[in-house]
Amino acid sequence: MKGSIYPAMFITASLLFFYQAQAQTTATTKQNDVSEVVVSGQQNPSDWFRAESQHFIVYSDTKQKHVSQLLNKLERFDYLLRLYAKANAPTKAEPKLTLYYQSRVRDLKKIVKDQPAYTIGFYNSCAQGVQAFATHMYYGTNPDVSLEKQPENEGLSYIFEAYARHFLYRHTEIRTPNWYIDGFAKYFANTRFSDSETVLGIPPQSIRDYLLYLSSGNNYYSLNYKDILLDNESKGHNVAGEAGVRLEFQAKAWALTHYILSSSENIQHFDAYNKLVAAGLEQTKAFEQSFGFPVKKLGNHLWKYKRKSAEGLKLNLTAGAEQEIQFSSLPISANKLMLADAAIKSCPTRALGQELLQNIMSEAKKYPTSDYAQTILSRAQINWGDAKSTIPYLTSVAKGDNAEAFYLLGNAQLRIANERQGDEQKNYLKSAQDNFLKASNLNSSFAEAFYGCFQTGLRLQDTPSKETLSAAIKARTLAPEVSGYLRAAALSHAYLKELSETQATLDLMARNKRDPQMAEWANIWQAKLNTGVTRAALITEMHQEVQPDTRFTEWTLASDSVMQEVQRSAEMAAVTDFITEQRVQQIQSQRADTSGLIR
């Protein structure tokens, strides 16, 4: 059950970027001003439909009303983060994020079967693309209650948390520390918008409850602030298991991040801290040197801060401009094929990929004339079945402005080329390259198509051309959260002797502790480049493909449910401890009585 907001103090003032942004004019946006346009329909529509706004494409089986409300808030949230996080300058053609907004949390298992406990959503980034998955949760508002006193919209908080975390990976160079990434995500998770105001910095209910749980003297926890600074987010112990440790980490990360973002002075201290850590100083020593007090006093310092100064921020700011949302219905085959296709694009394991292929083949044969179903079948065959079988269909639809068809046809031809030799292989590679080029020309934000141009050019040329290497760099620019693109870009920069860009890309990978496989690779290549590497060695490494199921996944856990488990388990543990203590006292008493009789 939702309690009162903590703390109850709010300010209408400036913080961080707002000192510089006060002079900016912000267009007014009202929720009921959002345009809804159905651009196409189906005679037998699916439960699923498509919605598109300036920065997002949403597929959902909920209701258009729910998606309209979600996109309105997400666009305003994106606008706020771009101001606040000092995001990288947007590319000329920025890819839109694809979000699957599902009505049932259990359907997340159709995408990735092996998930952490309490998963409520996740982001998946791999060579097949970047996708987000979230679950709709019912939420009602009371217009008579002020914005800051409204109860938390739990489902929206999870979506905001996930997007804020992902935003750092896509639009900034921030990859560490993990506690700041999580603290930043939680800081913005409970952001609220009205027609004319924005409120941010309120702790989500689970964070508030966990901090109260800790301050009540409960002993069922294991992380101190040294653990937080050292990014120990999973090695502790908690009555709610690993999810409980993660919640504890995030609660303390929220408190520390809120403190840092509370003043320009603290932000300067944090900048100094990051520079010291980057220079090799151990995190706790860097903190003490930057902030001027011992880490052992940090917990008490933040406790006092939360009581006196940890305020939510209320701003007379309407984030973002008026948005138009375009809705379109999908054919009935989407009911069973939508999530199967999303799973294929998530770079699944071989076992799941083969299973998905069989399921898609069984369903798609019911709709032989449906371009929607046959396109999904083609993608599945290219990745996990018979790529050659897709050529006739894809050739027939790769026309006009159908960028996806050109891309898939290029992928099929690349897959076939990998199984051929000599002139036959070269012909397939040339055809694949042509189709990847057509796809990227039609859609200049198509990161996967640019990566395809790099792959085919690399196979066709003994010495990779600048155009081939530039395609890898373009893919990395469009989707920097995809590890495979970063790897190809780092090697391409190195080959082109662009040393600063090489170092920056490898450093970005090495600092991402949540992708340890690629972080290790980046560290190895940083060392190699420092001692000198030939261009021949770089070409050899470019040809070494990463594992096809390599992906970077950002998990979002249902922290309210985790907090409930923490409270329940702590109560049970306390009862168990009490009963054990009573039994010990009873045994000791009986022994004392027996000892008296013997005497």
C-alpha cells in the first residue's frame, strides 16, 4: 500500500541545468492536446497495434488510451533528461526506440526465459537492434490532489527508471560508477508531470520504504557505503535474496546521488571524484579526497541530509513540445507472431532461436499472403534456418521505400555467402552490400544496415576501404549501447589511425562493468595498442565475429514486490530469532533446575 511521500518538502527553484535553461522558452504541452491519428487499419485487426511519436515506436496489446498517455509522458521525460544529463548532440537521423508495452508480465518470458527474479521489464541491445520491454500496470489519478502528493504510478516509475538508465548508455559517455547510474535512474523514476509543472527527485515508494526500514534499526542488511562506492551490487546477503541486495544497493545509491545532485558544489566534488578514479585511485580514497570527509561517516552524513535537505524539486516547467502520435492496427497474425519476432531480434540463445523458428513456421503458414507474417518468417529463417528459402519472397518485396525488406534480403545473402566460396561467394556478398546500402540510404538511422555494410565490405576487400570502416563507425554513433558496434568502431578508428577516437571508444567499453565480456576485450586491446599493433592484426580481429547471441541486457525489477518480500522475510526472521532465543533460555533454565537437584 502506498504511503505518504517522503520527504514532504518541495521547492520551486533552479537546480543544475536550470540555471542555464531559465532563459529557454518551452512550448506548452497538455495531455489532452496530444493528437491521435489512426493511419491505417485492418479488416481483422490483432490485439496488438503500433504507435509512433517523435522518439518512440510502441507495440502494445493494451489500449490506445494507455499508450497515448504513456507516450505523452515518455516524450516529456525524454525532453527533461536531455536538458538535465547534458546528452551528446543528437545525430541528424536519430533512431527511435522500439518499446513493447505488454498487458501481461508473464509474456516477458517469451523474449528471454532466463531472467532475474522480480523482472518487470528490460532493455536488450545486440547486433539485431535495440528493444525495450515493459508491462502495463493500472493507475488512477485524483485531479483534486496536488502533483507532489499524488500516489506513485508504480508501473510508470519502472518505465521511467529503465529509460533513464538506458538514456545514459545511449546519449552520454557515462558507464561508471554503477551506483550513480542506478541512483540517477531512481532519482528520475518518480518524476511527475502536470499541464504546467514538473516534479522530480521524489524517492520511489520502494526506495523510501527501504531507507525507513534501515533507519528503524533493522539488522537484516549487508551493504555499507564502502560497498556502494565499490559497486558491490550483488555480493551481499539479504532476506529477499539477490533482488533484496540490489534494492539495498539502489536505495543507498539514490540517497548518495540525490546528495550529489543537490548543489553545484557537490557536483564539482563528484567530477573531481571521477577524475581521481579514472587516474587509478581507489574509490573510497577518491571519495574522501574529493568530498573531504571519511567514507565511514557517509551513512550518518546522508541520514542527516535526508532528514533536513533531501527535497523533491517542483518546477514551473512544461517539458517538451506538443506531440502527434500515429496509431496503426496490425493483422491478426500479430497475436502470436509479434513477441516471437521481438525474441528473434533479441539475439536469443541457439536453443531458443530454434524453438522460435519452429513456432513461427507453424503460425506463418496460416497466412501465406500476409507480408507481415512472411517478413517475420524470413527473419527467423535467416537467423536460425534456411536463409536461401527467403530469397524469392524478399526479392519480390524489396522495392520502393521498403528499407526493412532490403535489409533482410542483404542479411539473407550475407548468410548464404558465409556458406559459399569463390566467385559464388563474392556475388552474394556484392548483392548483400548493395541491399544494405539501399536500406541505409532509405533510412539513415538504420544502425543494423550500416553494420551490414561494414560486414560485407570487410569480406569483399583485402584492405577495408574508408567507406567500409565509416559504416562501422556510423552504426556505433547511432546505437552506442550495442557492444558489437562499439567493437567494430574501435578497430575501424584504430585502422584509420584516429587515435583519440580509438581510445575514447575502448575506454567507453572498458568502463561498462555491466558488460564484462566486452569490458575485458577493451582492456586487452587497450594494452595491445599501447605496445603497437599492425594493420594486418586489426583486420584479423575485425574478421573475428563476436558470438551471435552476445547482447547487453539492462534489467528492471519490481522493487515494490521486492520490498514487500524484504519486510515479510525480516518479520519471519525476527520471529524465528525470538523463538530460538526463548528455546535457549528455556534450555538454560532447565539445566539450572537440574543442576540444583543434583546438588
